[in-house]
Amino acid sequence: MLPEDPIEHAVTIRSVRRLNSLTAVLVLDAPLIAAAATPGQFVNVTCDQFLRRPIGIMAVQRREGLIELGIRAVGAGTRNLLQKKPGDPLSVLGPLGHGFQLDGLRRVITVGGGSGVFPLFFVQQVCRERGIDALAVCGYRSKNESILRDEYAGLGCQTLFAADAGDLDVAGQAADALAQLLRQLPPVPGTAILTCGPRPMMQAVAELARRNQLPCQVSLEERMACGIGVCLVCACQVKADGKTGYQRCCVDGPVFDAEVVAW
Amino acid sequence: MLPEDPIEHAVTIRSVRRLNSLTAVLVLDAPLIAAAATPGQFVNVTCDQFLRRPIGIMAVQRREGLIELGIRAVGAGTRNLLQKKPGDPLSVLGPLGHGFQLDGLRRVITVGGGSGVFPLFFVQQVCRERGIDALAVCGYRSKNESILRDEYAGLGCQTLFAADAGDLDVAGQAADALAQLLRQLPPVPGTAILTCGPRPMMQAVAELARRNQLPCQVSLEERMACGIGVCLVCACQVKADGKTGYQRCCVDGPVFDAEVVAW
Amino acid sequence: MVKTALQIGSLSLKNPVLAASGTFGFGREMARFQDLSRLGGICSKGLTLHPRAGNPPPRVAETSCGMLNSVGLQNPGLDAFLRDELPFMRQLGCAVIVNVAGHSTDEYCEMCRRLDQTAIDAIELNLSCPNVREGCMLIGSEARQIESLIRQVKLETKKPVWAKLTPNVTSIADMALAAQRGGADAIVLINTLLGMAIDHRTRRPVLGNNTGGLSGPAIKPVALRMVAEVSRLVDLPLIGVGGIMNGQDALEFLVAGASAVEVGTASLIRPAACQDILAEMQALARVDGVDDLAEYRGTLQLWGG
Amino acid sequence: MVKTALQIGSLSLKNPVLAASGTFGFGREMARFQDLSRLGGICSKGLTLHPRAGNPPPRVAETSCGMLNSVGLQNPGLDAFLRDELPFMRQLGCAVIVNVAGHSTDEYCEMCRRLDQTAIDAIELNLSCPNVREGCMLIGSEARQIESLIRQVKLETKKPVWAKLTPNVTSIADMALAAQRGGADAIVLINTLLGMAIDHRTRRPVLGNNTGGLSGPAIKPVALRMVAEVSRLVDLPLIGVGGIMNGQDALEFLVAGASAVEVGTASLIRPAACQDILAEMQALARVDGVDDLAEYRGTLQLWGG
Ligand SMILES: Cc1cc2nc3c(=O)[nH]c(=O)nc-3n(C[C@H](O)[C@H](O)[C@H](O)COP(=O)(O)OP(=O)(O)OC[C@H]3O[C@@H](n4cnc5c(N)ncnc54)[C@H](O)[C@@H]3O)c2cc1C
Ligand SMILES: Cc1cc2nc3c(=O)[nH]c(=O)nc-3n(C[C@H](O)[C@H](O)[C@H](O)COP(=O)(O)OP(=O)(O)OC[C@H]3O[C@@H](n4cnc5c(N)ncnc54)[C@H](O)[C@@H]3O)c2cc1C
Ligand SMILES: Cc1cc2nc3c(=O)[nH]c(=O)nc-3n(C[C@H](O)[C@H](O)[C@H](O)COP(=O)(O)O)c2cc1C
Ligand SMILES: Cc1cc2nc3c(=O)[nH]c(=O)nc-3n(C[C@H](O)[C@H](O)[C@H](O)COP(=O)(O)O)c2cc1C
Ligand code: FES
Ligand code: FES
């Protein structure tokens, strides 16, 4: 049996776009990933630490063969990535995982918080390409810490930005903004909520979706090693056949139907 | 009790002078080391491996506050050092150790082989400053692999280059060249032989010195960790009071009188 | 070409590079990364008689030059393995070694009995998993239990039985000698070291199971020492594992006395690690003027010995 | 200012950062790098009754995130220490802990008897050096020997006696409980893991002594686990050591249950490591809103416990 298309890529950083002191967008020359990736998928990248780090794909520029990764400083690995410079090499495994399911959807509401606003940007990008009506809710601590607002707006989707500090569209959290949006929004069949961000936020979003009888897809985060399904360290609790069991976040997810997640 | 002058220096690489595919000279901005160093002393430098690496000081430019380190690729640490670029930071401990003793000498013959030609260059530099008559014997595999020949010649000292391959002044090893030199050289009181290089070479040189009744100083190499005398891993066998015992290469040496070395 | 074939007792292997248990699944996901028929063999994820859900997450913590895992033998159970995985593994064209973990001697025996009639090449007795409460490492920490377990298991199967030992013992030599007395066909050294990672802000262990098994290059010196120590006392073939990241590491294990090696954590970082390591071993052998990897085996010359 | 003072039994320390034995000499060379009066204390290089030359070089091998050493207790002997080094150490203004290694119970007792009348602050019994043939690790690998040795030593001295244990055992808890039964005043965890490095080309161990002790960040997960394990079973103050490179590492050991820490290998790479680590601990405590480092001690909350 011969190996399929390799998914381990030695890539070069094309450019680094600093967003603020804690976040940046790395643009990588990775044509095979750019060609194959779908929203919600991720890559597993080297970062001068022992293990790779899973990072969602934030956008692709298919024609140029580029992918964009939004990075937020958390610990040593992400900090190392934020130090990278154009021309630096990275080893990237991807695209990995089971992304968001857009087929058959007519309207998509993305709800992101923290580094979740990065991968959801790719959802918006594809909705635009496919002509799916799309709205974006993003939650931040404050206007000052907010990121990607212009980029989201630039896609032409309707946006609603929430800030705990009260200095953006909605005072409060992403879920509060979503609640407000859902109250105003005329119902359209084929609407779904896609969310990515801190777990409590996603749980609140899923709860709102349930109450509004909207399907909801959530992108779970678990600590990973291989990212390809062999080591079983990324277990997340999911309900199947009425029973709760562990599934692999990296290959069975990271995106799951909110209904099966055992919060 | 308060600490003395610190000897841990955060320095920057000023320039890198490639000599051939396996060797280069790193020039570091390190004014305190440049001011204090004497020939035969070394520094213990970080190299992106777990431990530091001991490297002899090859030259100092006191006015500019620069030191030069000659590096020869052996394993991962020296290879990493050879990859460094101007502007890169290094942490350098030094100057360390007990160098060559030049006081009272009227003529110095340095005999170097392998990476030993680097630290001995500093001896020649100082002899020139102090007006000590100096001769340099350097041994190489072949002309092709020879290094620093122009630099040694540029100091104005009398040079004799040996190559196993027979394509330099003397066909054979550094010790052969030294033997030839000693046969021709009129004896001058206050002559000493200073040697650094592979152990068998130094042993042969020490033997020649003994037979010619010339004092000889050798620079020993041992694997090190701290470089400052606290860990005792750099033990080398030395005779003292008629008994052989271990001394610390890093602080009791690296330069020892050839007579006390237990070969 | 540098020769690579070897024997582990009665079992012939194409080459000495095996995928270590728990880091290669059942091979399925890895087929994208390398031609698995070129490996010496694959050790399955640790199997138990009944399916196991494994431990609560998080199950991984990064450490300096290593990682802790606390998977806790999540696996579909022996039946599902035989039905769903073995046929796939069988047609890969490399040796199939089944890693077996039990709560009790009875369970180990039952599993070996059932594996005896299957198309597997060897049984690797996991006497060393640090992430489960019963069996495994508890058995593997007592010479008498090791000996008696292996003796009983050997009555149940004609398959080669490899004993995979834990390094978390005072004397690895005693454990290996016990395995030899019990009738093991080979000894696998080492499983993970028991460790912990702590988050000083939350005051919590990073791992949901509190402790986990340390693997990766951090543990290579311990593994090499154990292989060298056991190699001088025991007559069985040894399989070395622990921190092998490249061909040079692998050759060091052969020199220490191993006939073959298993590559674990390296595969999690570079999925094609096994294949690369084999290629690097051959390249280094050429540099050393060695034309059969087996020539390295057990050539370690101790100082002052 | 974050408070740092603490007690180890009857001994008061300014702060919880001690220099580990064998990595700080007798403090002399380190005085250039930091104000030693600011350290919690210094553990002397391991001393024996008579001078020891130590093991043949090479005595160090670099490993991934760690190093092996095989110094083998090179030291000037107790008399020379008392004459030439102790007066110097005494005036440094930090606690002086003497690391004592013996061939036999008698030797340990004799040394402790002679140290009893000196101006040292505590005795650290080295029951764990992996680089010598007799005593030390052999004694430290058997609970009964640990207990009886400490009991006898305690008859010879009123100085606090700390038992420094080896991680190369099946159950560190058993060893620690034995030390407690014997009457130890504190337990120091851990000494080095026994390891080996091999040069595959020369087919020789890198170390002249063949094996050596593994230290550095590679072993931190093992050390943390042992501190956490012992802390739940033993009532004595614990001193944590193994791979501490920065303030965060040190706090993890306090959380795991240590009252103080020792810094070893880090000092070999950054001579001012001890002082830096203390400053980092205080800075982190400020971030955490903690105003006394002692508040971290033993706060580890296990999962599911
Ligand atoms: C599917 C997926 C997609 C992600 N997408 C993005 C993204 O687009 N942008 C972004 O900035 N971050 C993303 N993350 C989170 C990112 O992987 C973590 O922030 C990162 O691993 C932290 O590593 P560190 O070295 O900076 O932190 P440390 O805390 O020092 O990391 C130590 C270890 O913990 C793990 N770890 C720590 N936090 C997390 C976490 N939240 N999730 C998983 N593992 C963690 C690390 O992988 C590493 O093994 C994603 C995570 C997953 C699972
Ligand atoms: C006092 C002194 C002065 C030196 N001066 C120079 C110099 O001016 N230029 C130069 O190129 N080299 C010099 N060396 C040798 C240099 O330190 C080694 O070549 C270097 O440490 C090898 O490290 P590595 O990582 O490249 O090799 P590796 O073999 O991968 O190193 C692994 C370990 O072995 C040790 N080691 C390996 N070879 C030696 C050796 N020959 N001596 C000591 N330790 C060794 C390393 O320090 C390291 O801990 C000097 C050594 C000493 C002791
Ligand atoms: C994620 C993970 C899961 C493992 N699962 C098993 C297992 O099921 N059975 C087993 O015998 N060993 C298991 N191991 C241990 C490895 O097979 C190997 O012995 C150990 O990791 C040391 O080798 P390494 O440093 O190359 O990883 C596991 C290791 C890891 C990292
Ligand atoms: C070079 C060296 C020498 C050592 N000598 C001693 C010793 O004499 N006595 C002792 O109890 N421990 C000795 N140790 C062990 C250390 O004190 C410490 O327990 C161990 O290195 C783990 O800590 P670390 O990872 O911070 O180095 C030595 C360690 C090293 C690296
Ligand atoms: S990270 Fe290895 S299975 Fe998911
Ligand atoms: S290298 Fe530490 S004492 Fe010489």
C-alpha cells in the first residue's frame, strides 16, 4: 500500500501581519493546503517547542497558494510563532480534521470569541464565495483588544461586535450579542450557528441555538499531540447512541454538532 | 559579600568571517572580555544546545571592544555557532581559565593543529604587542583544509606550515615541522613552546620540547559543563607532589606545564 | 544496500524499526505518511479484553524534550480489534505485534489464548502501562509476578511473547531476569517513566489523571542504560525503545544490545519518522562502513571492563 | 515585597532557594556571580570521610534537555573541608548544608558525629549518588537500610538531618516513609536518574564511568511526581530538586508539596540561576496576588480526588 498525498509540508512564511501585541496573522506559502482546506480544519505546526501546535486555518488565497493562520499568544509555542519572520521555515501538517458543514445551509451565523474569531473568518470567506448569506458575531474584552473587525467587515457580511467593556456595538459577551441578533433577525430556513471560542461561550451559544431551534456546530479545543488520530490524547466527551464516550478531537472533530457535545 | 565584576555577558555578533566549509571566525561585541582576556583563556558560550561550549579566544580588538572566536564544526553545538549571523545574540561567560604564561619569555614557538591554531593566534598577537620574538608552527591535513595562514603571516611572525598531504612548507605533521625548526634554530635563552591541538600532537610536541630542554605549555581539552570550577566534570590528570590526581581543566587549566600532564 | 533483516527468536523481520504501541494506532492513519510495508512491524495500541474508554482529558502535557500522556489504554477491546483492525493490519505487509494489557493474570491468559489462533506475529505483554490502576505496571514491578504471569501466558499460546517492562523499578535487571525465567521470547525496554506536570496558577495537575507516562528524548539516557544493563545479563533478544528520534539514536540502542527498536513519540511529531529513521540508520552504516545493521548489535565496549 | 522566609523543622531559611549539592562547589567560585547572602542556603559538594579522586573522565555527556555526570564524589575529604572550606562558607550569610556520603553506616555515623560540633546548619545525607560503587544509592534503594541508617545517624548528631533520596526505585513513597520512621528531619527529592550515553561510532559509553546521573529539565516531571506522591504520605518538610530552571518550575515544586527547592544543573548554565529564580518566584507571586511564597506549599489539588 502506497502513501497518499503527503500532508507534511515544509513551508516558508511569506509575511507576518501584526494585529496587536498579542496577535498576528502568519501567511504561509502552502499551495497544497490552500487547495484542499475547508473551513474549520486546522494545521499542526512546529513552533520550536517539543510538540506541534494545532492552529485553525483562518483564510486561504487559493490562487496564490497561500494560507493564513491567526495566532494569539498563550504560552511558549504561540509566542515563538509570533516571533517568526518572513522567510522562516515551518513544518506544517494539514489540512487536518473535520471542519464545519456548510452544505445545504442558506444562512450562517458565526459566533467567535478569543482566538475563535480566526477560524470563523474562513467560514465567512467561503460563505461569500458560495453565496451563502452570512452574519458574524465577534466578542472581545474591549475595543482596544478587538481584532479582525475591518477584515470581517471587508467581506461584506453583516457584523455585530460585542465588548465586555461596552465600547463596541453591543455591551457584553458574544452570546449576549447573538441573543440580541436572534431577537431581531427574521427567521430563514436553513440557518445554522457556527461557533468557536472559549468553552463557556460556546456552551452559552449552543444553549441559545437550542432554544431558538437552530442547528449549531461547535469547534472544540483539546490539547493534542499527533493531530492525525493515532495517539488518543485529544479525547473529548461526545454523546453517541445515547451514551457518552470519548472521540478524538483531531480527526472526529474539531467541529461537532452541538447536540452531541457533553458539556 | 558582593559579586565582583560579572563575567556573564549578553553579547551580539558583530560579524562572521567564513574560512572554509567547516570553520569560521565570529567577531563579538564584548568590551569587558576584550579588556581582560589573556592568551589561552576561553569563553563558555551558548549554542542552542543544552550546555554551553568552551571556545578559546582567538584574538581581541581592545580598542573596538571586540573578541574573535574561531569555530570548527564538530557536532551540533559548533554547527549551530557556524550558522549564526551578525546581530544574533549570544550569552558568553568569560574570560575563563588559566592561560599561557608569557612573562619572562624572550622567544615563543606556538605549535597548533586542528582548532588549536585559533587560540594560539592570540598568543602571537600578544607576543607582537609585547615585542616577544615569536614563531608559529601550524599543522593541517592539506593546503586545501589549511586556515589562518594569511592571518598568521600578517602578524609578521616567522611561520612554518605543515601538511600531511605535503603541499605546504613541510610534509608531515606539526610535530615534524617543529623538529625541523628546532634543528635549524639557534638557541635563545627564554625560549618556550606553547601548544594547542589534538592530544597526540601535543604529546609529541611536549616530548620534543623535553628532549630539547625547552619549557612547554599545553592547552588541554576536556568536556565541560560550568567552565567556572564548580561541577568537577572537566577533570584532567595532572601530577602534583609526585602524585597523579585530577585537576579542573576549566580553572586550574586549560593551560598546564607539559611536565605535570599525565599523558 | 545495507542489510537490515533480522530475527527476533523465531520471528523474521525485514528491518529493526518497529512502530511503538500507542503512537501508531492500528496503522490506518499512518498509511498516508509512509509505505507501511517498509517497516519492520507495528505494535498495536494496547488492547484489553473489554473495550476501555480511557482516562479523562487533558491527556497530554508537553515537557522539556518530552511529553506526558495519560491515555489510559483507550481501546475498542479484543473482539473489535480482531474484527475491525487485524484484517487491515494483516495486509500491510509488515509484522503485526499485538500489545496486550490485562487487569489480572486470567485476563492476560484469556487474551493470549484468543490471539493464538489469529494471524498475528507476536504478542507484546504490556507489563508497564503507568496509566491504569490495576495490572500492567503493578505486575511489572514485581519480579515474581512477571515470572509467573509469563509462565502462564506461555501455556496459552505458541506465538512469540515479548515482555514490555517498566523503567519505574529499582532493578530492571531483576525484572528482565524474571521475564527470562518465565519463558519470554524477547524483552522490550522501556515503557514510560511515571511523571507529573503542574499548573502553578490553577494548583492543578495538567493531566486529568494527575500523573502520566513520560516519553521522548528526555528519557533516552535511562532507556539506553537499561538496555545495556539487561543485555549483559540476559540471553534473550532485546527491543529498545525510549526517545528514539533519529537514526543515530536507533544505532545507539543496537550498540547497547538491542536487536530492534521501537519508535514512539517521534511518530507523533513527524508521522513518517519510522521510515526516515530506517533510512538514516542505513546512511550512517554506510559512513561507518557497516553493511549489515545487525553488526552493531551488542558491540558496546564498556570502559575499564 | 513578597515574603520568602520559611522553616525546615527547626532551621530558619531566608528563602526557599538552595544551591544543590555538586553544582555549586563550596560557593567560592559562585561569589563572582551573585550575592550569596541572598540565597536560602548552599548544599556543599558531596563529602566523604577521606578524600576521593572521583571517576575517570569524560565525566559529562550532554543529553536532550539534560546532562549525565559521573563525577563520582571527587572531594577533599571531611577534614580538609572543615579546615579549608567551612570557614569561608560560614561567613557567606546563608545556611550551610553539608552533603554527606559514606561507604557504610559507620562512615556516615562518623562524619555526622564530627559535623555535630561544627557551625553547619544541616546535614544532607546523600543516599542517592549513582556514581560510586558502595554506599549511597545502594543504601538508598532499600527501605530498611534507609531507616536504620538514619536512626543511627540521629544518635550521633543534633543537627537537622535531611535524607536525599534516589529516584531509581520502584516506590519512592516506601523510601520516604522509611526515612520518616528513621527520624529524618526533612526529605530531599530527587537525586539523578541513572542513565547512559553511547557513541555509536566508537561503540563506547561517552562517560569514562560508563553510566552517569541524569539531571536537568528532562527529569522535572519525574521529580514533581515524586514530591507530590511523597507529600501526601509523609509529614516531614520536603525539599524539591530536579530540573528547576526558572521561577515557574520552582513554584510548581512548592505547589506539589515542597517547602524549599534546590537548583542544580541550572547553575552550571547560568551561574546566577539561584538568584534569578528567587526573583522570578517573587515576580510570579505578585502576578498571582500571593504575598508569601509559603502560601503555595502543598496546595496541589488532585483531580477526582
Ligand atoms: C483545533 C484547534 C484549533 C485552534 N486554532 C487556533 C487558532 O486559530 N489560533 C490560535 O491562536 N490558537 C488556536 N488554537 C489554540 C492553540 O492551539 C493553543 O493556544 C496553543 O496550543 C497553546 O500553545 P502554547 O505553547 O502557546 O501554550 P502552552 O500552554 O505553553 O502550551 C503547552 C501545551 O498545552 C497545549 N495547549 C495549551 N492551551 C491549549 C488550548 N487552548 N487548546 C489546545 N491545546 C492547548 C499546547 O498545545 C501544548 O501542548 C487551536 C486549538 C485547537 C485544538
Ligand atoms: C578550553 C577549550 C578551548 C577550546 N577552543 C576551541 C576553539 O577555539 N575553537 C573550536 O572550534 N573548538 C574549541 N574547543 C573545542 C570545542 O569546545 C568542542 O569542539 C565543542 O565543545 C564540540 O561541541 P559540539 O556540540 O560541536 O560537538 P558534540 O560532540 O556534539 O558535543 C557534545 C558534547 O561533547 C563536548 N565535546 C565534544 N568534543 C569536545 C572537545 N574536543 N573538547 C571538549 N568538549 C567536547 C561538548 O562540549 C558537548 O558537551 C575548545 C575546547 C576547550 C575545552
Ligand atoms: C500517547 C502514548 C500512548 C502509549 N500507549 C501505549 C500502550 O498502549 N501500550 C504500551 O505498551 N506502550 C504505550 N506507550 C509507550 C510507548 O510505546 C513507548 O514505550 C514509550 O513512549 C517510550 O518510547 P518513545 O520515547 O519513543 O515514545 C504509549 C506512549 C505514548 C506517548
Ligand atoms: C555535576 C553534578 C554533580 C553532583 N554532585 C552531587 C553530590 O555530590 N551530592 C548529591 O547529593 N547530589 C549531587 N548531584 C545531584 C544534584 O544535587 C541534584 O540532585 C540533581 O542534579 C537534580 O537536580 P537538577 O536537575 O537541578 O540538577 C550532582 C549533580 C550534578 C549535575
Ligand atoms: S492528537 Fe493524537 S489522536 Fe488526536
Ligand atoms: S567544567 Fe565545571 S568544574 Fe570545570
